[in-house]
Amino acid sequence: MTYEDLKTFVSDKMSLAHVYQPVMLKTLLENDGEASSETIAAQILAKDPTQLQYYVDRVKNMVGRVLTKERGITERQGNNYLLKGFNNLSKTEVAELVRLCDLRLEEYEKVRDGKQWEHRDRTRKPISGSIRYEVIKRARARCEACGISLDQRNLEVDHIVPKSLGGKDDISNYQALCYLCNANKGNRDDTDFRGTADIYAERANDCLFCDLQRTERVVAENTLCYLIEDAYPVTEGHALIIPKRHVSDYFGLTQAEINATNLLLRDRKAYLQKHDAAITGFNIGMNCGEDAGQTIFHCHVHLIPRRSGDVMDPTGGVRYVIPEKANYKK
């Protein structure tokens, strides 16, 4: 492989689907043409801000909080931590304390025998590329927890029921999660999902709910859904949760949109109950199809607060879509 061969490859032929190829070649060039898998992996890891952010969160919310607030050994100034009394330590004392920390680390690692990292081990029975493809395709290239797209953050295939709790290696027990969501509760294939997430930008001309999401009627929203107050409320506080994407009914929603819808439902429920102590119940529902009463063919979910005495007999609830079948107790 000559200089010109390498130059042509790097400049014109090298894949930029990810950072992997340029990082690996750069590492080899900087290490006299040879490097271990661990060395190359460490350089790739250094390019991944999500990995760093994971441990930044651990510092701030776990170890930093314990050593600062509970133990009083450190103090925090902005983004920095200071060891109290450090300036009073001699170099010998610092070296001895470092040695003691190393001994405690060795003690911990010996007791745990590597098991302390099992929850983050990505090497256990790797999920095949074809299964991963199906899981991410089913999720429409969105994290099924937070809704972020594959274009913005890498997705991983996660066990819904953890292996440690008896979860099976089966596609019915898999979900697509971004790295951060998966870390807080595989090997990648080379399938290009870019553009799949474009479905979330789909809008229809002359659709009321496609247009309303850009108006002042929007009370709350997240990445994939928005909330408005119903123009013809059944009760005070009646709201609609509507996906931003133009989709005809609830059965066309992706898992990410269902999650986003549920988040707005929960937030609105909590808001209504906080501001109106008279609310004692809720009806949640949607109309799917003309024969089910749907008149605007853009999915929308009704959240209807209920209060004691708002009807003579509430028995049956949503069964009143067919009035004679409502009260099954009669």
C-alpha cells in the first residue's frame, strides 16, 4: 500500500457512514502502523460525546453529590470539584492517598470479578444485523423512550424485560433505544436509515390539525405531538393530544409517537388535577374511522376531565358511543 494509494482511499473512497474508518486509520498512522483493538476502540470512544455525557451525569448526580453533600469531602464550584484541604497535603501524603485508592480499587475489582460492568456489556450474544434492522424499522428509526431520531443519536437494541430478570432473546422482547436511554434503565449493521425519520415531517395540505400546530392554540408540545384545548369541550378542560405527523388514526402511530402522546396525556392530567380539585376522573379516547364518529382524519386523542355529578349516572363511560349498550348493569 503506497502513499498515493492511501491518500486516494482517505480522500475519495473512505466511507464516512461513521467515525470508525478515519479514527482507525489515524490511530494506526500515529502508532507506527500497528495498534491493538483496545487502543483503536479507546480512540473511537473518545469521539463519542454520549459516552462522556453518561459519566458526567454519574459524577454530578451520584458520586459528586455523595462526596460533596453527604460526606463533605469535596465542594463544587460551577462545573469543577475541589478536594477540601488539598493545599495542606504534602506530596508524600498525596502519593500515599493515591496508593490507598488504588488498593481499594483492586479490592473492589477482586470482589466483583468484573461483574460491575455486566449491565453495560455489549458483547453478550450480539443481536444480528437483520434482527436489529427489523427492530429499528419497527420503531421508525426513533428511540422508543425519548423519540430522538437515528440521525441525531445512535440507536441500540434493548431487552424490554432484562436478561437478568428472565427476558428472552426474542424480537418480541426487543425495543430500539438511544444510547442515553438504554444506559439509564450489538453490534451495528451498515444499513442506512437516513431519511426514514422524514416521515415525522409529513404534513397534509388543507388539514386542520396539520395547520393548528403552527398557531397560538398550542398549549403544550414535545418533539412529536402537541396539545390544544378542544374547541367544543365536553367538559371544562377537555383537551386534544395530536401527533404532528399527518397520520389518519391511532393505529397508524409509531411507538415513539405513542410514547410522546402518553407523555402529554400524563402531563395534562397532572396539570388539570393540580388546578381543579373538583376533577375526580377522566375519559380518554379516540375515534378511528367514519363509522366510529371520526370527522377529522388526522389522529387526535381526547382527554376529558370528569367531575362528580356532571351526569346523572356515569356508569359505562365510553360505552355511551352506543347509548343503548352503555349501562350494562341494567
